[in-house]
Amino acid sequence: MESPKIEARDIFENLPDEGITLKVQGTSMQPFLYDGRDAVTLKKPDRELEKGDVIVFRRGKFYVMHRIVKIDNDGFITAMGDNTFSPDTHIASEDVKAILVSAIRAGKTISPKSPEWLFFSKIFINLNVRKFIGKVRKQ
């Protein structure tokens, strides 16, 4: 018997207050999060968003998980996956549906205070590691 199909819209537009844990799909957040290996716990944003936060936002009819790399003076967000080279720009705060509050890898919870999390949210995005990775990939 086939399982009922659940749409992302049904999850993120009706996110429960306690949040939800989902398996990671896609490669845009590698090397921090891996497709099929890791899970994430997401909640409705309950604080002011900041650079380095991983968010789920609506882009047209799709829902995307990327890291905030900039918030402009008008409050619009620019976000990128850790494994992408083109930013998503001009994201309105009302399009942000969830914020990542923890990751789960091999049964271990990775919190926002862990060294790995802090590396990706503070150092990785500020050192322009993407430019280096892009040059290495082209060789």
C-alpha cells in the first residue's frame, strides 16, 4: 500500500509550535548537512533572525533551506546553501517559515553552540570559503 504524499506546503504553512524533525533532502547545505544522512529540527522563528541562521523559506511554490548571509537595512534577507554559489536575494521575513534549531547526525544532536555549527554559521560564511571551493572545482 502506498503512503499518502505530504506536500511541503502542508508542513511549513502549518508548522506545530513544538516544531518538526525531518530528514535532510538535497545537497545545497553540504558539508554541514548531508542528504539522507542527517535530520533537522525546525521551528517557527521565535526571535529576530540573524546572519548565520539556517532557515526554510518559500520561493514561489518551493521551500528551500539555506543559511542567511545578509540582512539588509530594509529587513530583506539574502541566503545561500553552504554548497551553492548563487544567493537567493530579497527574501521577505514573511516568507521565512522555519528556523533550524538542531541537527541530528548518527543519533547525536548538534546544537547551535557546538563547534561544528559555529564554524559554519560564523567562520565559513565570513571567509568566503565558497570562492576557494569554486576555484578547486574548476581545476
